Amino acid sequence: MADTHTDPSTSLVALRSLTRRFTSQTRLFGRRRVLTAVSDVTLDIARGTVTGVVGESGCGKSTLARLVLRLLAVSSGSVHFDGTDLVSLSGAAMRALRRRMQMVFQDPYSSIDPRYSVRAALLEPLHVQGLRPPRAEETARVEQLMAMVGLNPSLMNSFPHQLSGGQKQRVGIARALALQPDLVVLDEPTASLDVSIQAQIIALLEQLRQDLGLTYLFISHDLSLVRYFCDRIVVMYLGRVVEILPTANTPPRHPYTRALMDSSFEPDPQRRRVVTLLQGELPDAFDLPAGCAYAARCPGATARCRQERPDLASEGAHALACHHPLN
Amino acid sequence: MGRIRGSAPGRALCTWRGGLSAGCLMLVALAALLAPWVAPYAYDIQNLSATNQAPSLAHWLGTDEFGRDVLSRIIYGARTSLSVAMAAIGVSVLMGMCLGAAAAYFGGALDRAISAVVDLTWSFPEVLIALIFVAILGPGLYSTMIAISIAYLAQFSRLTRAQILAIKGETYIEAATSLGGGHLHIVFRHLLPNSLTPVIVAGMLATGDAIILEATLGFFGLGIQPPKPSWGAMMSSGTAQIFLAPWTIIGPGVAIALAVLSINQFGDALIDALDIRSKLRET
Amino acid sequence: MAFLDVHDLSVGIGPLQPLDRISFALDKGQILGLVGESGSGKSLTAMGLMGLLPLIGGRVTGGSIRLDGTELGDLSEPTYRALRGRRMALISQNPMTSLDPMVRVGEQVDQVSRMHLGLSGAAARSRSIDLLTQLRIPDAATVHQHYPHQMSGGMKQRVVIAMALAGNPELIIADEPTTALDVTIQAQIIQILVDLVRLRGLALMLITHDMGVVAQACDQVVVLYAGRVAEANTVAGIFARPAHPYTRSLIDCIPRLGQAPGSLKGIPGVVPGVGNYAGGCRFHPRCALAQAVCQQQVPPLQTRGQGRVACHFSLVATDG
């Protein structure tokens, strides 16, 4: 069991043995296949912190994000938000609670209804939660939100197809903040943006966190970005947590984390990487192997690794699931 | 005025195609509405000494086999055709969208049930369905409307269902859920508005078809009963004297063509106006 | 004379002039990085080199493109077509859409061999499987029969690279080949491209917005902004002593190991659209060092040491 040092009642989000399975469609002949997208994840997110979840596409991090917000149902395990058990909450109660937990989505091109102007998109959360300002104040409120994310108020009546990727993403952030949430889950918010726009958005997110006292759950496949932005880093592989780094600068001890680090290119030609540590791609999460899921790609895998799955063990605040950790 | 111009129908009206066709439709609709005042004669005044008269000053489109003024009958006939077609299609679109949306949104057993029933009606030609219902309910105005509604239901239901299935998985739908949007909000504020375009196309085209369907039923004497005029019935009785008095067929035929053409053209203009990416749109 | 020699290339689309006098040179066995944000003209340059501008209603309005001494601007379309895929190949930005979804991937690679090298069906097939294996696709013979939708983004991009290699080109233009991919897959693809250049002696023009990729892979760098060359230099030179403020800002956009939180700033503003270029230096509205002269005069491209820079106040002191 990892991360039991944090008292669950003080965490903003507490996940316990969270699992989510998907079953493939029944075929006429042949058995159903079960995909375990998230497997036995136990994690606490403290108020006011930035927790990063990092891993390749298909590792379950996006699924995890949606489980935390109950945009997906849980197969087993529990999710507590500020002490409230989300799994047993009724639909209406959940909708009301959503005020306090919002999401910024990965793809700015499809996260805003193409028929909604910026103004309509920013008023929607208020409308849905019954917090609509009086007609006369609507424009002021929208302008305030736009100013908060650095959008020119002249764009208020523009439609998504008239905005750049960076501008759309700012609208997504403003929309998430309209309800003044406690928790903001950021699902790879800069993945489809140029690095220069990415830097702008990250700087904006940092500023907003300080100004508004937000708690972030930041999902990404880019470890160097996560190391810059986050206080704490959770590394996932095929649905499981394989390492939790207590600070951004903690040297990784799991071979997978090490390999992820080596995939990020430093902007320095003197420090070129030799990309050999990570070969191939993430396998399907169907029919997971018996032992360590990473053994197939790990250069240091032994027979024990292939047979016995390592548990997530804590050493202080640093958690690790590996039989042969580095250093 | 700005808000009217800014809306999709408003923009459609500002184009040549949209404006002209809408104007034409308005004329037809006005004529139908104001028939008692616009038509030179009542539709059932017979004058057996002046049957099958060619167009003249007294009778601009001539008279039919009972001496009734053709123009007046066409004008009164517009009431039938337009009201039946538009009402029937209107109801059909509404019912079809509800069914299709329910099937697509909730999925599962409800979807299978609705789709089964809808696909069943889909497998019959519209004329046949209309005939079946008229046979059950007896001929007349309301049974014609009901028959036409049901005949076209499948089209709108399937279209709506397909559209909604296509966009159900879009991120902005997920975003609406994450904001706390309930089922109604998502269906009426996101799914349906984004599914409207093909349904409106289909609705427009179907209205044209429905006018023809009503005319067909009328042609076989199964629609509106005489002496109330119906364009189709007029054409039917006109076939008997097609060489003697061709105006009795040409008149209602042209009326049908004009009405259907205007509706289709306005539908096209509306499609263009609904396309928010179109360069015609002023922001 | 360099293998690829581009001199004062200008491109127009309709009444607009998106590219203005771009010059650079690339030799075999070298990797040139063409860097800039979206909208800076990188893809247009690639299309200009490949002679594909008419597809988007554009045309070369000035300058020359020489491939191994041959002036490409003078070529007729049939001659140009024979070159494309055979001596110069393009790897497009988005592997998701570069492949025909209705055709098996192996068939798409085969087509290139058959068309450009005149190979028979069986020979082309075995060559394709060979190429896919070299690109580290496991079980290439089976993958050869797959459809694009059965493959991940990284695998699809490898197939696209195989298609580019199938004609045995000497020049490859890779237009943001890893933008849509995870960093781990990006690292592998970049490694594959670098290995290809070293092993086969190809010339590679790598188009990207990511200075990290440039630092990892490139020998020479050309920085584009709003259709003009801002700076050009060797990779060592450009990172050690970036002369143009834009280059400096681009480098600063990548988070470094141990960088203090709050220090990542990005470049204020956005790349202007083609009709909205500023007068004088096109970068001046976003530049921290901008002065009155920047608005009035277009800075000329001047030589600085091993490189060139177009800035009135370049960050490097003029050395002799």
C-alpha cells in the first residue's frame, strides 16, 4: 500500500484500489476480452498541490483522470473527494458536486461545441449549475473570465473555428474556472500545441494556481514538462502505478521512469541522448501478463520479473514497484 | 432586426435563392390563407353551361368539367396541400427526432426496440404506408395527415440517430457532462442542435415529397374528399379531358411544381445559412 | 556546391507573399533543422521544394532551388513528378491522414517501389518488408497486411517513412514527423531518422517547432519567422550563442532539468497571419528588444561568425 502517510481525510482526493475494466464486444464465437485500463491505484492528492501523472498513451492516465471526476464509472475501489464518496453519490448530487471539480481537455479542437461562441461556452457552466448572472451582468462576467486567461475580450462572439489552438485552450481553461472549482484535472492540455504556446499556457496555469489556490492533477506523456510543473510525480504503466516521485527532482529508480526521462530531449546539443532504453510501444492492456507488466521491454528483466509482479512499496514518500530498482 | 438577421433563417432570406424561394412560398401561403378573399370564385360553384372553358378574362385559368373556376380551386387547393404537407412533416420531424435522439442517447435495449420499429416502417415505401393508414382510418384530411406523418417518420428518426451517434463521443459532450450538465441539457443544448442540419434538409425535401404524396392520394380519391379541392384530385379528374381542356391539369401541376421547388430551394438556402463556417456568414 | 541549394526562395499564394527570400544549403549526410512556430512558413517551404505549391494555389515567385545542380524551378511537371519519391521524398505532418485508410499499408509502400524502381509485385513486397523491419517494426510480414486503423500512431509514422525511403531518395523532407506522437515514440522516430542519415548518407531536412528535437538531431539550423529567415547557424553555434531574440525565446520554451518553477514564460502574442505581417522586422511586435528602427526597416540578413542573423540588435556582439 503506498501513500498511506497522508491522512485520507485531509486529502482533497483519495483513491483506494481503483480499478476500471472494459469488456470488448461479444462476438458470435470466441470469448470476450477484458481490458484493464486502470488497475489497483491507490493515491492521495493533497490540497493546493500539483500532482503529475505521466506515462505513454494507453497507460491508463486519461482513464484515471475520468475516474477521479466520475466521468467514467468505477469497476472496483473507491474515489473520495473532500471526504465524500463519489461512487455512491446520486446523479443529482454528483452534478452539484461537479462545481468543485473541473477538467481541461486535451484536444482544444473538439472540446468546445462548434456552435457555441466563446461567450456561450463560458456562460454554459454557470447556466448548468444554476448560477447564471443577471442578463445585465453577463457580459461583464464573461469579460472577467476572458481577462483571467489572457483572452482579448473582442473574441467574445467568435466561434471555435475562428480561434487558434492556444486561444481555444484558454477558453477551455476559463470554462473550467468559471465555477471556481477546488480541483482542476488537466488532461494533456498542451499536447497538441506548439512548444511556444505550450509555454504560455503552462505559465498561465502556474499563475492561476497561485492566484486562486487551485489543486491540479496534471496528466501528460512528457516527463520533462511534468518535472517542471508538478510537485509530485506518479508514473503509470499499463494501468498500474510503478513509481511515485515525491519531488520533481527526485532521481527516478524505476527503469521505466528512467527510460521516460531519456526520451525527453534537452535543448542542448552537448547533451544528446542515445535512445536505446525504450524500445517498441506499450502493449495492449488486454490479458495482462502474470509478472511485471514492463518486463517485456525492460533491459534488466529477470525470470523473477516475468513471474512475480512487484508491489508498490514505499520508502518514505517515494513509492516504487520494481524488483531491481536502479541505484 | 439585428437578431433576426443574425439567425440562420434570417441569413437564408438575405440570399437570392433564399429570398426568392421564400417569397414564392409566402405568396402561396398567403393565397392559401386569404383564399376566401383572394379567389375570384368559391371553389364549389358549378356552372354547367360553362364547362371546360379555356382561360379568359372571367376565368384566368379556365373552368373544369363542372364549370368551376380552376384558379379559385387551385388557390383553395393550396390550403390542402400546404397544410397537410407541412403539418404532417412537422409532426413527423418532431416525433422522429425524439425517437432517434432517445435511441441514440440511451442506447441498449431502448435503442434496439426503437430501431426495430422504425426500420420496419422504413422497409415499406411511403405510398404504401400512407395507403395502409388511409385504408384503416378512411379517407379525409386527418387520416391523410396521420398517414403522411408516419410514412416519413423512419427517415427522420434514423437520420437523427445516426447524427447523434456520430457526435455522442465528441469531447465537448464529455465537457458538458463535466460541467454538471444533465441528460436534458446535453440532448437539447448540444446533441440536437448539432444534428439539425441533415434533418432539416430531409424535412424540406420530404415536404416537397409529401405534397406529391398527398396529390397521389388525392389522385386516387383517397385524400381530401370532394368538393374540397386538392391539387392531386384536380389532376386526376383533369386526365379525363387532357386534350379537351389541358389547363385543368396544367394549372394544378404547375402549382405543385412551384410549391415543391420553392420549398426545396429554401431548404438549400437554409443549409448554407446553417453552416457556420460558410464565408457568407457575417459575424 | 551543396546537394540542396535554396537561394532567395519566395512563395506567393494569391495576392499574398507568405515566404520572402529564404536561403539555405544542405549536404548529403547532414540534417538541417527548419524551425519555427506554426504559421511561420515551414510547411510552405517543404511544399515549394517538392513542387507541390499548385495544390494549394501557390507558386514560386522568386529565387532558385537547386537539387544536385539541377534547377527545379525550370522543370516541367512530368519531370518534377519523376523526381518526387525517387530522388526527394516528403514525410508529411500527420501520419493519421497520410495513409489511405482503404488500402493495406504494405501495398502503399509497395506502390512506391513499383512506380519508381520498376520492381515486380513480389520484389516490391519483399523490399517493403525489409524496409519495415529496418524501421524496427516487429513482425513486418504480418504488419504488411494490416490496414492503417489497426496500427498505432508511431507504427503508422514508420510506414510513412518506409514509403519515403522506398524510392531510394537522396533527400528527405520530414515535416513535423513527430508532432502527433508521444515523446517516447518521438524519441524513437527521431533516432531512426538520424540513423538513416548516418547509414545511408541521405540529406534530411527536419521541420519542427521543438528546439529540443533540433538539439538532439540536427547539424544545421534555420529559424523561420513569419516567412523570413531570422537566423541560421550550426547547431552548436545557435544554442551556445543565439543571435536572434526569437531563437533565444524558442530555446527558452523547453523546460530544462531543474528549471525553477514560474520561469517558463513562452513568447507573448501569436504568429501573425499572412495578411497581417508587421512592417519592418516582422517579429518586432513580440520582441522585448524592439526599438523604433525595428518597425521602420527590414533587418538585412547578415553574416555573424558561422551563421547569419536578421536583427538590428542581435544578441551576439559583432565579431570580426
